[in-house]
Amino acid sequence: MIFRSHILHTVKVRTNLAWVLALAPLVFAAHSAIAAGAAAPQDSPSKDFIHAEGRELVDGDGERFAVKGINLGNWLVPEGYMFKFKRSRAPSEIEDVIETLIGPQDAARFWQEFRDVYVAEDDIRFIKAAGFNTVRVPLNWRLFVAAGDGGADGADRFEGPGWALLDRLLAWCRTAGLRVILDLHAAPGGQTGVNHDDGPGFPLTFYVPRYRNLTIALWRAIAARYRNEPAVLGYDLLNEPISPYSDETYLNPRLEELYRDIVAAIREVDPNHAVLLAGAQWSTSFAVFGRPFDGNAVYTYHKFWARPERDAVQTYVNFSNRWNVPVIIGETGENNDGWNATFRRLNETFDIGWCFWPYKSLDSHTSVVSVPEPKGWDLIAAAGSVAPDELSSISLPPRQQARSILDAYLDAARFANGRVNGSYLNSLGLKVP
């Protein structure tokens, strides 16, 4: 997420530049190529790929494809505010809280079931029926990589539960007729420097060769697996890279350079899919971009809580017109319905497609579906609202009680038990099916 971070996210810098630069030579390890056997789920090529054509996206028949999307936030990249946690914001911090409450075995069961119920096939059918044509899926690299130690026998392997979850989602979306944007929300090392990249609090993706190389190799593995999958709209290479809290002067010139290297690796295995390039500083700044370097590139910006007037989009319109490239807004929303409607129409006026945020959240009026808050959730939220080193010193609910509350949450997170916010859908020009 973007300006949301200024208010809702706690920035925890756990390192400094001197430490990073000292560490970098020690971790300059080569990484394995694509894991053997990572074949694309759909083997026959198709012409029905969404691709850039001038300022527009078009389908295989040359018809304009105007992105009307929703973000599946919190599914594979949990965010603390969606659990009503005030301190534990990053996925790994949230996992620590759950494990402290119910123990490692039950915590593993919780997360497996969470990923099964938070986004299920009935959610995807509903999204399509409501009028969306795209879902954007935030990904955490940790679900797709079994990290090695860098030694001769300890190379990174592209394994993990994320692959099966993504395969299943793509099958559902293919059947429903939805396109999917794969968004690397949490890259190795962290590309943003705040909690939602699940990193150490500094954008080490840009400083540490090990993380940079692994990010490139992961995208190559993803592209090799899904190169023939037309349900994939494109690859959103880095979510909100380089926060304003980081060394912008040093990092900004390195963003497009990294994008070039990632795209080169993707194009080695996948000529079909669009690549989405997000601006710097919460995906707001296109000043980091030069002349487009790939013929199937889409540029993406994020914006929350801006005044919904032309000035808010003019920079992106100018960029699109100058370089004759498509622009979409990858994240926006979490505002009142009137703002949503006005800002959506403003973007549509300039042929800018959109993906609002988020699809589902706990006890919320600013998501498509609201998860009812289970009884006793305040006890869970309290555990996520203290500093991690204070968890052991506060009064926690007994494990059996915590398990019961968390099980109630899992039940509430099922689509059948959620509350559809009809006015939210109406603000997007859609309706409850």
C-alpha cells in the first residue's frame, strides 16, 4: 500500500547503510537457475494474451481491455492493520504473534486454512459476477523460495506453498474469465523499506547482490512457469519500491536498472506477457523512468487520499502521452464511496485502468467484502498491538481460548459469512450480483 503507510504502518528500521554495505560482500552468492520441472500449467500457447498497443491494453482480438480490478490484499501477504494489529505489521511479525498465541503446530494449521478460505473459488466467482475483469495478487517471495545458504549444496530452490496456491487461483480465474496481475509485493530483502515488503526495514533488494539476483531469478522462474497462461495479464515487478524514508538520491537511479535486468530475464523465457513497472516512492514518481525499453510494458502508479482532481493524475497522463504507453493505477481506494467514484471516473476519463484496494478486510466498510469480527478478537488484537519483545510479558489468553477465537475468524473469513459492501461496489460502477 501507499500513503496508507504514513498513517497505518509503523516503520521499523532494523539496520543502517553502513551495516548493509559491510554485509554485501559476504552475501554475493550466485543463485540457482529455474528449478527443474517447473513447467507451465498450460502447455499450449494462446494468442489471447493482453498486451500493450500504444496507450491501450488490447486482447488477442485487438479489442481494448480496460482494467477493472480488485486487489487480493492480505491473502498471501498479511498486513497488520487488516487484523487490527497496531504494532505487528509485517507478515513475519503477524506470524510470530499467532505462533506465540497457539504454538507452532496450530499456527501452521491456521495459516494453511487461512490461505484456503480467505480467497476461495466462490470469492473468484463473485468477483467476476460483480463486474470486475482483473484481480491483482500480492505475492511474498518466501512462499515461492526455499532459501539456501549460498554454499555449493545450498542453492535457493523455487519451491513452496505459493506455487500450488497460485496455480489453483489461476485455474479458477481462467474458468471465471478473469485476468490476473502477479504483483511481487515482498521481494527478497525488501524493495520498499517498510513492513508490507516483509523485509528488515530497509530496501536491501537494491543493496545486497544476493537479494537482487534472487529477485531476478524468481521472476524468471515465475515467467517460465506461466509463459503460456493467458489468464495472467502481466507481471508487476516490484510493489511500491523505495519509500520516501530511504536514500532516494542513491536508490532512485537504480530502479529502472533493476527493472531492465528483471525484464531481460523474463524475456529469455516469456515473450508473451506484459511487464508492469511501478514508480518510486509508493509507486507515485515516474521521474525515475526514461524512454520505454520494452515493447510490452505498462506503467503503474498508486495513489490514496489525494484530491480527486486532474492534478492528481496529470503527471501520469503526460507520461503516457509522451511515450505512447499504457498506464494503470495498481492500488487506490480505502476511502469513502464518493471519493472512490470521483477518482475512478477521473482515471477512466484518461483511459487509465484501475485496481482498487482491497477485496476483503476485517470489519471494514472500505473493502468489497467485510469479515465479521469474531467475539473475543480484542484479545488477539491486543497481542498484535504491543512491541514483539513485550509479548511474553503481557497477559495472553489461554491457548485453547486463542485457538477458538482464531478458528472463529477463519470461519468468518469464508465468503459465505462475509458482508458485501454494496455501496463500495456501486462506487466502482459495479453492483452486487
